[in-house]
Amino acid sequence: MDNPPPASSSHLRSSLRPDFWWGYATAAAQIEGGWNADGKGESAWDRFSHTPGRIVDKSTNEDACRSYEFYKEDVQLLKKLGVNAYRFSLAWSRIVPLGGKDDPVNEKGLQFYSDLVDELLANDITPFVTLFHWYVLMFKLMPMSIN
């Protein structure tokens, strides 16, 4: 999208407080893709979307919008849209693949979110992080599913 429409009209901007946050919100399972990239663990959404008969068109979250790969381009699109805020959720299975409090942190998964936040800030977009958006580890739901 070369010339996307602005996020808000000048009429709306002038009628709201100057500290109003104009932005967009996403959910990790819906946009990230990279469902098994760089050490990510299995989530409930991964299992659900890969279970035959659950989704009519048989689509999965394997690719989604591929934001895991193209987050810099996504941030540039947000900037072109004129927003100053972006709310995103964390895929905990990307950060702590095994899900336990004593399990190792996936540095590549953590780096993805750190890079995303840095990119947003570099483009004057304030990040808002949703810690829980129904993106749970499959291991936590069914302990025997991951060995």
C-alpha cells in the first residue's frame, strides 16, 4: 500500500484532546506467522489451527501476516497511516517455549519483541504490550502433549 489513508482526519484530531492515542491493535496468533521459527514452542492456537476439521478453509497460523519476518515494513505502514500507538500481544510460546517458570527463555523470541519495540520507538510510535491475549502454551493446557 503505497499511499494509505491517514488514520484520522484533521477534523477528528482537532476535536479530541492532543494526548489522544491514535493507533491499531493486533494479536500475535493473527499476525506473526513464524509458528515454529527460531525455537518457538507450541501454543493452543497452533494446535487448534492444525487440527483437521477445526477451520473450514483449512488455513492455519503458520504464515498469518508474516509480521515475525516483516515487522519493519509493518511499522513503516503504521507510520504512513499517521498513528502514534500500536498495541500488540506477546506469544509466550515464542518467549518461553516450554512454558514453565524455571524453563529457559528463548533469546531469539525475546529479541523479536525487543526489536519490534525499538523499531516502533524509532518511528515515534508508542508500543502498548498486551501480556495475555488468549495465547497460551499447549504444554500448560495438556502437559503430555509436548515431551
